[in-house]
Amino acid sequence: MAQGLTGESVKMALDTLRANKLRSGLTVLGIVIGVATVITISSVIDGLNNRVQDFVSSLGSNIIWVFHLQLIGVRPTAEMLARKKLTIDDVRALRTLPHVVAADGGYQHVKSQFRVGDVAVKYNGKKVAGTILTGSSAAVADVSDLTFVEGRMFTDEEDKRAAHVCVLGYDTWQELFGDEPAVGKDVAIESGLYTVIGVLDKRKQVFGSGKDPQDNQVYFPLGTFHNLHPEEKDMWVSVKYDLPENKALVQEEIREMLRIRRKVKVQADDDFYIFGPDSLAKLWGQLTGGLVLFMIAVSSVGLMVGGVGVMNIMLVSVTERTREIGVRKAIGATKRTIMTQFTTEAVTLCAVGGVIGVALGAVLTWIIYFLPIGLPATLSTMWVLIGLGVSCAIGLLFGIYPAWKASTLDPIEALRYE
């Protein structure tokens, strides 16, 4: 019997929607906007989360980075900026640790404010601007799992004699040579000529589908880089270890060795920072947490406006159907029956708005996915269910008062209303 009553209430609610299309559409507009906002923003966030997770996974689960100060989530203090820099001797010492497979130390020459390239590379009348210059040891290929389109990485011997050789990033090669071989050719970088010995493959990037600044890069042996830019002193150390389960052990071994080498007192804190790809994922999680709060705040406004609209239309419906309520009560309908009827109508009204909102959000997600901006929007089943559930909850919350008002009408007064 309850199922029959509910079904009848749903049918009556849909009949009301059809009979008053404009009024009902305006009523559920807030619900539609709120749910569509939830679906669209959550789809973008989920897509970006998946892209970041893929990027972090591509960095490898057995990589540890070391720098003289903390860069993630902390504003460097004067004490941090004054710390002793890491050196290639520290890198060589870390290579002796039992679980370390390879270790590399590198420098970069970039614009200090935006961390993008600041140099033009030229070849045969062609020029590519904004190139990042990087100085590394020969171990960088092993540590970073670099793949080559052609050629090879420089050797320790070339590093020792500061040979005028270089390895080009993928975009740098494409801009200067197209698809032609670059190995053996000389490129002009600042005041010198450098022989290309290798070309790197395109790197995986986190956001967008355009060009990655890291692909417009030139690698030099450390000795060669120092001749170009002796002013660069901030060394970035990358350590690759054998097995993921040894992460904590390797971090502790690195910490112990560097504290000894840097003569850090027992009671003093580390004067360096050790972190890995999981730190990037954690930082991104903090950023998306703010986006989720923004999404909830924006959608809540729409949902509340929609809820007030639903309450208003239900109160109007009670007034318009006072005689019907009186007849129902006169033939034995209870307060519970009347409340169930009007509450079900309110929930149905909001549920329809929720379904339209989900459909609109899905369309917007599809549009964003195919836009050239490259945002990897992914429709989330969880947020679809949340959107539908919240829209129904809004109907229940804002439909209770009109339903209660209808159920408390006196049947005699209701029949004499007109």
C-alpha cells in the first residue's frame, strides 16, 4: 500500500511538472545549477588527480630528491637560504650507500622568478628561445630513466675535460632540426658551439596537451656547465634506490650520511630536505582540497536557492489543492498519508532537477575534455550519485514544512475553503 501511495505521489508530481512547465523549470533551476556545478568541477578535479597520479607514477616509486632547503609547502626562511649547498662530492658519497643504484647532482640556469628557460639556441639560421640549460653528471640518464630518440648521454670522461658536447630536449631538437638527425651537428649556445651527441624523447607532462617547458632543454656535463654559468650554486640531488620497500631505510641512510658530512650537531635539525614523488601528490591533494571547498560553496548557493524555490512552489500547491486535501481527509486519509504525498512530490521535483543537472554537468565535462586547453575532465560516478542524493535530500528538507502544513489542515475548513 505504501508503494502504491508513493507511486501515485510521484505520478502526481510529474503531472504538476508537465502542467506548469515554466514555473517548475524556474523552481528547479537552482538545483540544476548546483548539481551541474558539482559534476563539472568534480570531473575536472578527478581528471587532474588521475593525471597527477600518472605523472607521479612515471617518476618512479624508487626516487628520492635532496635539496638544501624545503621547497614544497614552506616559504624559505633566511636561515634556509643561508645554508651550505650540496656538492658533487655529496653525490659521490651517496652512491656508496648499499641500496643506492645511482645518484645524480645537477644545476639549472633559468629565470629565477618563473623557473623557465632564459637562453636561445641557434643552428643554421634557426633559433629556439626560452631554453633551460641543465648541468648534470653522466648518471642523470639512469636516475631519471631518460629515453633517447637518437644518440647517447655524455660520459664521465667528457665531464672531467669539460667537453663541448650537449644533449637536446625533444622540442629543442624539433624546432632546430625538424625530423632530421641532430647528432654530430654543432649548435650555438650563448658564446660557444657545442656538438650534439643525443636527443631526448618527449617527456610525460601533468597538465595540458601543449608543449612542456622541460622538453625545451639542453643538458651539459657538469664541467661544461660550470664554464658557462659558474654563478649557479644550487645543486639538486636525485637518488635512485633498488626496491620500493627500502624507501624508509634509504632515507635514513641518506640523512645520516649528510648530517655527518655537513657536521650537523646531534640536537640540531637537518639543514637539508629529503622528499620523493609522494610529496608532490600530497601537495596536489592539499590544493585540490581547496577546490573541493570552493565547489561545495558555489553549489550550496544554487542548491539552497533551489530548495527555497521548491518550498515556495509546494506552499502554492498546498493552497491550490486545499479542496483536494479536504476530500482526501474526509474519506479517511491520515496526516501521515498527506505528508508522504507532498513530501514525495517535493523530492520528485528536486530529483528531476538533479537528473537535469547531472546531464548538463556531463555535457559540460564532455565539452571541457575536447577543448584545446587540455584539461583531462573525467566524469565521476561517485559525484553523480552524490549530486542526485543531495538534490533528493534538498527536496526532503524543504518539502517537510509544506507537507506538514497540508497534513494539519482541518478537513471541514478545507472543504469550505472555496
